[in-house]
Amino acid sequence: MPDTSPIPSTVVFLVDVDNTLLDNDRVTADLRRYLTREVGPERQAHYFTIFEELRAELGYADYLGALQRYRREHPRDPHLLAVSSFLVNYPFANRLYPGSLDALDHLAAFGRTVILSDGDVVFQPRKVERAGLFDAVERNVLIYIHKEQELDDVERRYPAEHYVLIDDKVRILTAVKQVWGARCTTVFVRQGHYAYAPDVATYPTPDLTVARIGALTDHDLPALLGMGRRSDA
């Protein structure tokens, strides 16, 4: 039965970046190959050990932070500047998932689109800009350490009657749904290495699951709103 609830006058779409709009797993694979070639497999493995330790500590991927820690252990490594250049100048636009920009255009017809991401204050904004996402959302970009803990700031900056949160992590979707309830529709984009992680089944089912970001163009606003309301009820 179609949802007949009134359409909110203000709807904001909050869209994640890594493994939602952009294939960050391929970026990591490219960096792994580059490091193997530049510093050898042993030091490549050591860098990624540091990288994973830092991700567990911070809750997000910090490539430059891991490089800084690596530098403290190998201060005379001549390849450090080359690795930094590789990261800062990486062609992120080539790693957008098919249909990413089409999905943003589709959602923009219904409300404001906002990038909502976790990350550091240097590399993550650079990634968003070089991927072409900064302009695609008309400069509406929010980057936090733990975005699910900053919802009051999100509401202050982008007030809305209803939010549609689009992310590749069910943990994040669940945390936000618990706060916003029927005011939020959660969309699980099942891409990247979190897509079939063992803990996915331990969380409540998101309001909508799509296999790829481009599939959002098949869903109109009443359908998205209705899914969020029904699941909360």
C-alpha cells in the first residue's frame, strides 16, 4: 500500500563517501601496490599494520596519520615524500562508483544533498574535492571524527523535517536511527569490505538496502520517506 503521509517541506540527504560514493578499497589496493614497489613488501606490510592500528584507535582511515607514525620509525626513508605525493595527488575522481554522481543529482531534486563523512582534517577534504564531490553537493560537506556523535551539529547546520542517511556501515545507520527514529530513513549501500562483515547481521535491518549507489535513482522521495516511517513504527 503506498505511503500517504504528507511530504515534509524540508528533506536533507546525508551521504557518506568511502565505499559509498567512492571505492576506497581500490584506493587502498593501489597504495599497497605502490608501497610494495617503492619500499618493498616488508615495509609495505609494516605501514599497513600501523594503518590498521590507527583505524582501530580513531574509528576512521587515516592514511597520512599512519605515514607520520611510519616516519617516526623510519625517519631517513627517502621514499616518504613520494608516498605523501601519491596520496595527496591521487586521482580520486577515477574511483567514484558508477552512478555516484547520477544518484546525487537524483536526490538533489528532492532536497539538499550533504556529504557526511568521518576522517582527518587534511586528507579527507582533499579526497572529497579531488573526487569532484565538493562541487557535486554545492559545497555542503561535513567531516567529523565520529559523525554519529555529532547529530546535534548536523541538525544545527542543516535543519530538516526528515533526513535520509546513506552509508556503507550498518553500525552508523543503526546509531543514527536510534536518535532520529521516524525522522530518518537509513539506506545501506552494500559495497566495499564492510558490506558482508560478520557484524552486519547483528544490527537491525536498515530501512532500505541497495547493492550499489546508482540504484538510488530507482527510488523516489515518497518511497524513501515511507520506508523510514514504517520501520520505526
